[in-house]
Amino acid sequence: MASSFFIKGKENPNLAKKRKFTGSKRKNEGDTGGKANTKLKKPSKHNEEISSDSETESAAVPKKKRVREEFDYDETPQEKKLRLAKKYLDQLKEEDEKKDDDESFETDLIAGRLQEEVLEQKGKLQRLIAKDLLPPDASEVRVLRGHKLPVTCLVISSDEKYIFSASKDCSIIKWDFSSGKRLHTIKGVRKGSGEQQAGHAACILSMTISSDGKYLATGDMNKLIMIWEADTCKHLYKFTGHKGPVSGLAFRRGSHDLYSASHDRSVKVWNVDENAYVETLFGHQDAIMGLDSLSRERCATVGGRDGTVRVWKVTEESQLVFHGHNGSIDCVQLINEEHMITGADDGSVCLWSVNKKKPVAVVKQAHGCHGDPGLERPLWITSVAALQNSDTVASGSHSSEVQIWKCGPYYRGMERLFTVPVPGFVNSLKFSSSGQFLVAGVGQEHRLGRWWRLKEAKNGIYIIPLKRKPPTAEEAGGTEA
């Protein structure tokens, strides 16, 4: 860091000498000891020259004017060089101090990001968001309608500009989030119509989009997986190999590796860039109902009525098995690399850690019960969602509402925050990556069957804004860890 080599507090000897000399210009005055009869000349704007005749006259001049006159003198070339050098060094010092402050801020910012990435990889990152969430007004919830039959699955692009949804009517719709307009519709095709038109000929059960927004994948009841170009909705590939409906799909974050799960009890791994099949994983004893994955080479699945949740370590060729629900486990979502949430037809929502074989928290009858008195049965949990690396999760059923939950510190418990009215079967739930909104895919029927039909429900997409409390004065002054 540059520093000045000038010593403050010492007067320039040349300046003192010059002042003494210029102060003795009067020749015939002062002999009588009286006051001078001359007046101070008003300095001109150009080539100013200030003359100080005596201390008495100087005292008669106003203070501000005296200060100005003291420094309005002719500099010698050496003095000017020294003054400019000092000014330049002061500027360098100020710039260096500012640069050091900026570098310190950037270093702290990078260190904070690296620390977050390390915690995220270890599954220990937990952003405390839930405490600031407020329930939205009913008028703030938007509904997008375009599917003729119940919506079964949906995804949100990572830039949050688009929503893709699929339905029992075999169609796929690409929505513009800000305007709510349909940008593209891929219609279903009839069986036996040939290859003239690309599309699904059976109910679509699962959907996923790559983290870079390049590929969209969809799976249907006809055992097929379709790969689409997300930008243009152009059909690219068709993957075959499953022997049952494709009930779960997930791209590994940061890659184009695709995991698929099926009612045939298997998990398959595909490489979409190479249009290639990689391997098949076996272990579940019943139809796999849901699948999810993050950035590690592993995925989580739920095995329906075999009562297990499994985490597949693909590179290690091993799996972790968890038990906890008393019914068919139908949906799963990873919160981070070490924690996940599941829902089952026994009406319970469970919070899990990969380090424990039993759930760390269980909420029974999360959406209430239905049926005649004495014969009540818990409402099925049809979908769950998690805001990645946070303490906020959500669950859906056909209780005409979506539940928003808060996970306790270090994911050791769950408590209900508030509910959002959503009539119908909530077949799919997804948080936006920023946590600004939650999207629900809703239908009059369950995505897997027609056991009940809710006539008052609307088949469509519900966009639920997640409002937050304004920060307090203390919070505004700093950042939350």
C-alpha cells in the first residue's frame, strides 16, 4: 500500500522565507509607528498576487479571507512538484484502501460460497427460510388451464421462465411463467398411428428437465421414455427397456445422466448425450412409485407396498434401505444430499436422514381423515416437495389444501406453518429454485387411478406465491448465516 513520505506539522522553510520577504515591501511607512494609509488591493482572478503589509492589517481582514490569502502565493517549481506528488500519493493511498476493501469483501463472499458448497455436498446446508414465510391471499394464486384431463406431473426450468406439465390426456404443455400463456403443446397420439407424429399414446406419469434446461424427459404408462429438446419441444429420442409404467424420472444435476424408475421394480441409468443405456439396478420388491436425484451419482426411490425407501449409490454399486411407513410409499423428494421427505397412503409425511434407518420425524394424518365416523381413514399423501437446502417442504393430498411445513434445526423435527386452499388431487408439487413460488399440478382424479373423482376441482396448474416478512432493522443490518 502506498504511503506518503511527507512529515506533517513542519512548515516549508522556503515558504516562510518568501512570506517574510514579501511582507517588507513598504519603504517609507512605519517610521512614525502609525497605521498605514494604504488599502488592500482586491486580488484579480488571473495571476493573483497577495501582499501582506503588516500583522495589524492582516488582523483587520476577515478570517476566511486571511486563510485564502495565506495560500494564494506564487509556488516555486520545486514546491509545485512536491504538492502534486503528495496529491498523487494520497490518491494512490485512497485507491489502494478501496481496492483492499473490495478484495476483502470478494474474499469473504467467495469463502462464504465455498463454505456453502462444502455444506451442500455434505448435506448439512440448511437455509432458514420458513420462519419468514407468510400465507398468500387466495386472490394471489394463479391457475393455468389447458389440459383436458388431470395433471399428473410438472417441472420448472432452472431459470424459472418456463413450466412444463403433462396429463392423463397424453399431452405436454410448455407455459410462460410470467404471462401464463401456452408457448407450445405436444399433443397425444393414438395407438397405431405410426411415426408420423411424435408424442405419447398413454397417460404420462413422470417428467424431469436437465439443470441446464437442454433436455426434457417424460415417461408414460406404455413403458416408454421420450426425450425432447426443451427449447423447441422437438422430439429427439425414445428409450425402451422397462417392462412396466415409467413412474419416476430425474436428471442428475449438472449432467445429462438420466435415472428412471418403473413398476417393473427396476431403476435404469441412461446417458442422454450419447443416446445410450448404461445399467439397471435391482432391489425393490414392489412397484417403484417415485424417484429423485441431486448432484451426486446416486438417487432415492420409494417402493410402494414393499414399504422401503432406498438410496442407490451407483458408483459403489450399493444401496441403503430405510423403513418407517405403514402403507404404500408413493412419493419422495430430496431436500439435500443427506435428507429427504416422503409421503404414503397411510396419511403420514416422514423426514429422513441417510444416517438413520428410521425416519427422524413422522407426522401422522398430515392432511386429516375421511369416511364415516368410526371408520375414518387417513387421506393419501399424493405428492411432496422440498425447497433445496432449506428448512421448507410441502405436501399435497385431496384434502383441498397444500400444507407448508418447517423442518426443525438440523432436520430433527417438523411443524406445520400454514395451508393453501387448492381443491382437487394435488398430483405434483415443485418449488422454484429461488423459493419465490410453489407450483401444484392438480386434477379431479389421482394420477394413478380413478378411485374417486372430485367434480368441484379444476384440472390445471396452481402457481402459489411464497411471500416473506420484511426484514427487521437488525436483520437489515447484516446477513443471515
